[in-house]
Amino acid sequence: MRIEDVTPETMRPVRRSLLVQRWVDLTFLHWAIDPARVAPLLPPGTVPDTLGGVTYAGLIGFRMVGLGFLRGPGVPYLGTFCETNVRLYSVDGRGRRAVVFLSLDAERLLPVLTARASLRLPYMWSRMRMTRAGDVLTYTSRRRWPPPRNAENRMSVRVGRPIAEPSPLEHFVTARWGLHTRAWGRSLHLPNQHPRWPLHHAELLTLDDSLLTAAGLPAVAGPPDSVLYSPGVPVTFGAPDVLSGR
């Protein structure tokens, strides 16, 4: 099997739009982790994607803006909300690199219920807030439903200078053109596309998190291996295709 290259823009354009949205004010925190540790958490038909013999666990906070169906427009109020997700990196039998979400905390209940019912994505309803003071962004989250209700996150970062040429690691954890998930007894791949990421260096100021361990990952030891910020991109998701059955 040939695994597709990590490219700053997709080589697999979405032909028919299923969802549109914009991701805004993103902070990416990543820790290196043993692929064997996360392999059981991935959908059947996928394996951990690796870089230099390790894979990565990500904690990403941002604002979802203008979520809408087909080509839009975005749904008023319900289509804009804060989100913080825990994710891993996967590759399927066709060599497609993607992400696997272990949890997605969001502040709007209806989108949470819709995503859980339709694609079985592990969305969680949480109290959330994102604030900005100059070049410092702060994200807070406390889970409401489902348990564990004490799962929470607070992180602050200082945004730094733009990155002219992202490193292989910076490309690896951001340039992802799909997600893998398990729904209705099948493993699925949902393609997405967006412009090249505008990335910035960032400094982690504070982190108090239990979302990673609540998602089944080991407690992190030490600072992240990568801290990045992006002002955001518009995103289009296409229809899913099936990797494997029951």
C-alpha cells in the first residue's frame, strides 16, 4: 500500500459538498505517543499514521463559524460555537491520511445531538468560552453531557510570528484531508478540503486539562511537542464512503 504524501492542499478535491463551515482562531497542541498505545482506539480498517516512528495526540481549541448543509448558508446561531477536540492520526487501506476524533466538546446541544445521531461522532455538550486579549487567547470548557461531567479544559496561548515554511511535523498534524469514524457498524472516511493553513508559532502559557484522559489517552508528561495557532480557514466536507463492514 502506498500512503499518500502530506500535502499543504488536498490532492483529492471534494466533488459534492455535504457540509460547509469555517474554523476560526485555532490552537493546536500535540504530544508524541507510541502508535501501539493508540492503535486500539482507531476504527477497524485504519492504523496509526506515523512520522519518524511515532504518532501524535492532538488537543485543538477553536470556534466553529457558519456551519451549514450542502453549500450553505450557515445555520444562524446554532451553526456558530466553540469547540475543543481530542484527536489522533490515521491511515486507511487506500493510503488516505486522516484524523480520528476521540472526543469533540461543543457548546451547542443540537449540533452535538445531530452529529452523534447521524455519524456517531463523539460530540459532547459542554459549557465553553473563548476570549482574546491582544495576542493571548484563552479557551475554557467544562462538560455537561455525557459523562464524565467533570472533564474540562483551560488553556491559554500567546500567538507568535507567522510560519513561512512549515516543518514536516507542522504539516503532518494540520494538513489532513478527511476523517475516519465508526458509524452503524461500518468504518467511514469523510473527505474535506480547505485552503492552505496560515500557521503561526505559539507559546503555551497555561494548560489544565482532563479531556485527554477522559478520551482514553494516558496523562501527558511534559509540555507539548508542538504548539501552533491559525486564524482559520473555510472548510467543505464531502459525503462519506465505506472502508469496512461489520
